[in-house]
Amino acid sequence: MAGGSIFIRAVAAAVLLLNLHDALAFTPASSSRIAPSPSASATATTSSSSSSSSLNLFSFGKKPVVEEKVVVPAAIPGIGDEGCALPSPSGVNTLDEKLQALVFLKIYAALAAGTYLLNAFLGDITLQYEWVQNWRYTWPLLGFVYVLAGATHFTLEKEYVNIYPAKGAWGFWNLPGTPEFHVRWTGVAEILGGLGLLIGGGYDAFAPPYTQFPNVLTPAGIGYDAAAGLFLLTLAVTPANIYMYTHGAKLPMETPDGEVGPEIPVAGHAIRGAMQVVLLALLYQMGDGTFDSIAAGTFGCPTC
């Protein structure tokens, strides 16, 4: 009995020494939870133990579990769906979805009204002053610009994807197809329309009047057809411009120095809207022959 008692006391002393060693090696700094920083970064902590600071008499030298801190990058305003869900400079995306839809429709209505009025003015001065018609010589240049703009849909695809409206934007936006698909087909359309203006517009402006370039879509000519197509394309991509205003989507997302792209102020969007009215009115003037042919139901080239 005395030998057994001595053996039990020896085991207990060994256990106490082991736990005393763990207690000395374990410092509060290694188990304390890192206080969250006031930055916008989101953090998440994971642990496999309910309490890493508790000392078990039977741990026998096991190291305490230290909680790990995982830092999740915060959303950047104007970049990605998460960034465009943050309050925009215009504040429109913070409104009720019905009000957002109303703002969307009002912008389209304002563009339509401005285009109609400017188109009527351009039509009057074109009929009154013959020298105004000389602006047709710039059609090939505009076509070249559209070709370059269409090419950027492929070289800067991620930038254009960023301004494509997210599903559910304004409470109703939900077109089929991925953003990449829509960026690509609009790029192809811009390239084809630009080539039509470049070739057809150049032929109409510089070829002898007694020659006739083969027409494809309507008797108005390829240049007019291309202008009409670009007019409709501009209307089709307008939601991306509106999305930049209402949700603060950035284009570009990043500057050449690697900084986050700048925010466009509300005044900047107003200026761009006025420029879009000018572009729409000019394209409608350029494509008026095509629109007249479509209204009359005349397609192709009957005399070719």
C-alpha cells in the first residue's frame, strides 16, 4: 500500500509539472482576439476550439489553439456588383426601386425630347444653308472613330463589363445573356456600323455624282444605313450610361498609375447626356434616308 501511494503521488507530480510548463509557455498575447480595425475591411475568425485559453489537467503538452484572422477585401465604390450597390454620388441607387425606375424613364424621355428638338433644328438649317451639307465630308472620320471604339470592347472588355447594369438594377433590369456577351455584340455592331460610315459615307461624299455604290439594306445607301444602325445602337447602350450615373459604375476602373478610377460628378453626367443628345441628332440626320425607306417599306436596291 505504501508503494502504491508513492507511485500515485509521483504520477500526480509529473502531471502538475507538465501543466506548469504549458502554463508558462502560454502567454495571453498568443490567444487574445485581435480587435477589429475601424477600416471598411470585413474580417472573419475561425477556431477549432471553444476556448483556447483554458488549461486542461490532462492536455499533456498540447499547444493551445490560436484563432486565425482572415481579411476579406472590402467592396470598392463603383467597381463590381458589390461596389455599385454602395451609395453612388448621385444617390439614386439608395432610393426605392420604383423611384429608381422612374429616374431611368425620365432620363430616356429627356434624351428623346432633346434629340427631337435638335434634329428639327438641324433639319431646318440644312435646308436653308447649303454649306451646312458639307459636314457630310466628316462621315468617314466618324466611321473611323466608331471602328476604334468597337475594338476597345475587346481590348478593354473588363472595363465595359463593369458598367453593364447588374441584374435587378432599377428593380427591373434582367436581360438574358452574360455581360461579356452584350459587350462583345455591341462591339461588333460598332465596328460594322463604323465601316459602313467609313466606306459608304466616303463614297457618297467623294465619288462622282453619276456613279452609284451598290446598296444592301435600303435604296438610301450603305452610309445612311450605317448611320441609322448606329443611332439605334446608341439607344441600346444608353442603359450602361444611365447605370454609371445612378449606381456610380466606373469607367475606367483603374488609372494608369494603378489607383482606383475617378468618380464622375453629377455635372459630368449632365455634360455627357448633352453630348449624347448631339450625337443622336446627328446620327438621325445622317440616317434619315434609311428611316424614310423603312417607313415606306422599301428595302434593297430595286435599280441595282
